[in-house]
Amino acid sequence: MNRPRILAVVLALLGVQLSWLIAPAYACGCGAMIPQASQRISVASEQSVLRWDGRQEQIVMRLTVGGDARDAAWIMPVPHRATVELGDPALFDQLNQAIAPVHRTRYHFWPKNGDWPFDSHDTVGAAAPPPAAAGVGVVGRQRLGPFDVARLTATDPAALDTWLRGHGFTFPARLRTALQPYVDRHWEYVAVRLAPKASHAPLQGALDPLHLTFAADGPVYPMRLSRLASLPQSLGLYVLAAHRMQTRTSIGGLQPEVAFAGRLDRPAGALGRLAAGTPYLTALTQQFPDPRRISGDHELRRAPVDTPVQHVIYDDRLREAAGVPAWLLTVGGGLLLLVTAVALLVVRRARRPVTPPPPVQPPPPFSPSAPLG
């Protein structure tokens, strides 16, 4: 497999991992989808942005749904009265670009797998609604694109159940129990009826974003209703504020992780309008292996420091000089110098003159007159 193909595969895998890390939140954490009886609906992904300016909270969310349901309801608790409008889909494209990993080239000296000489050559192949039930107040109702939005108050979950049934939706009994803490704290509700453009077509694909604005004593992201899920859940949340933000607790899930943190550099368009006055973006991700352990809503607070966080994708390259690996030049050059030095030494020794040995002196002649010891 050649180097360009290896690099393309690695980058593709990293891109898939990042998109799974940030974009999808398989928990409909901020509310509950309620389809018609005998119909099914699933939230394939949920992208949410929470903006907090110190007194007011805004949540923009876009759901991607699947299943055979032709319409459904979505219920979201809010701490105070909310206004609802359609959001700009371009917002999420800009956010994905803002948190995209940076690419940096990292050079290495010694060859690795894939570099010569270790490279491989193998290949891998709407009727009028009924009157409100007692205990339910309809603050307002509006049509926003494919959404029929009702802003409600309720004094008890049973009354809210009656209202939903009167509008053609089934309210599961277990959700009635989950809503009780919101009723006790006098929260209000945004009920959304989702209907496709074709009356007999099922709800499929990405829905238009909804933009909610409400007063709040502190930034909060409703998550309690996700405890009703039967499968492990994931959450991905963008937070816009004046500083880096973090959750107060893990509310029964794994510890939240920061996928991105940093100040936005003069964003334009939908992101620029939403981030005005709240230029610090924090992208949080969290896993909930056992949704039944979700104990409440996510409350957010300022992090101790505004340390930036951004994923980096390193493009590893073998250091070269004029197209030749540097290690080969270094090692080859060292070997060449050594061979040259040895050759010079041999030649020098061969040219050195040889000194002849001294002549052998004959022994002195024998004299018979010499006295014997």
C-alpha cells in the first residue's frame, strides 16, 4: 500500500472518530420523543448548542430521526417561559468547522513501518385542537416550518398526559413519573408536534433546528428524561459563554470530556450572531452506559482556567534531503567515511618503505692457545 493511500485511510478513520465524538448525541437528552401508538421513531443524532450570557439561556438543537412514525411529539422542560423560533442549519456546519482538528507535520529521522525499506507492496482490496385539560395552561401556540409548537404549563403530569392524548399522542406512564420533579419545581414545557411535509411520509433525516430562549438562574441542559432509555446513550454539547465551561457533576454517566475549548476568532454568519458576547466555545462529550443512573439535569459552571483544547492530527513524514532519507545520508555517509579512512590507511601502509634488517655478524674465530677455564 503506498504512502498516499495509507495517509488517506488514517485521515478518514480519524474523521469518522471525531464526527462520532462531537456531532451525534444519541440521547434525546433535552426532551422526549413520543410517537403515535404502534409506530416507532429513533433519534439517530442530536446536535445541541447552549448559549449562556449570565442571565439568559439559548438552546439550538437539530435532531436527525428515523423509523416509521408519520408524526411525533417532543417534550422539553424549561425553567422559565420560553420563546421558540426556527434555527439556522448553517450554525452546525460552522461549529463543526470551528472545532475541526488542526493538521501538523511531524518529522521522524529513523524509518517506520511504511517507510523505505520497510514499506509494503501488498494491496487490500390540523384540525382545531380540543380545549386544554384542567391543570394545563397553553401559553402560546405557533407553526414553525414542520413544527406545531405549544408552550405549556402543567400542575401535574397526569394533566399533561390528558392534554397530549387529546391531541392524538400517547403519553407513557413512566414518562409521567420522570416529569414529576419538573412539576415540583414549577418548570414549563415546550411541546412540539413533528409532521413531515408529505402527510403519509414517515419522519426521516435531519429536521429543521429549533431555537429556544428563556431566562435561567444558571446554565442548565435538561437530561433527566434520558433515564428512560433502554440502551447506552451519548451526549455531545456545544457551550457558548464568556469563558470555558464545565459540568458540575457527571449525573450518573462517565466523566465528561472536553473535545474542544477556545475563543472563536470573529465568526460570521449564524455562529457570529449567536456567539456575540459569548465568544468562548467549549465542546463536551459524555457517555452514559446505564441511562437508568442519570440523576438529573446538567448544570454548567465556569472552568477554573480558560485553557484551550484542540485535537491535532499529525502527518508523520520521514525527514529527507533532496528526496533522499536523511538517515540514509547520515548512515551511508558515516560508512563511506569509515571505508575511506580504512582505504587510506591501507594505501599509506602499502607505500611506506621497508627498512632492511641489519647484517648478521659472523662469530669470532676459534683460538686453540686460549686457556681452558
